[in-house]
Amino acid sequence: MMQNRSLIELKNIGKKISARLNEVGIFSEDELKFYGAAKAHKMIKNQYPDEVLPVCYYLYSFEGAIKNIHWNDIGEPRKRELQHEIS
């Protein structure tokens, strides 16, 4: 069984993104998985309504972190699904 890693240990998650997730109440791998990429993205968007959040830095990074892959390796169909979920 995989341990519940801290966000900074996950693929695609650096200090800034980890801090943003913490600000909206997400502190661990399990919590990120619980909310999912789209919901986590929306939570940050609600926290920073005037800021443009690049999907590759947030939405795709979250999905990649959840799946333990680089965000660029997420297939185009899944990227489109994720974009639809946040629209």
C-alpha cells in the first residue's frame, strides 16, 4: 500500500503549487486524490478569481500528480475531459 505522501513529493508539484493547494485545504496526496484535479483547480480559481491559472501548471499538474505521471504524458482525450470539467 502506498503511503500518503506530502504534496511536494508528488510529480509536477513544486513549492508554489503545493502552497496554493495548502491555502485551499489540500495538504496530502490522499486529499488531492479525494478532490480530484478539476475540483482542486476550481478551489484555487475561487481563491484567486482575478488570476489566470495556466491549465498545464495547475489542472494537468494535479492530474499527473494523482496518476504519478508527468503532466505532458496525459493523453489529449483526458486533457479535453479535464478542461470540460472546469468550464
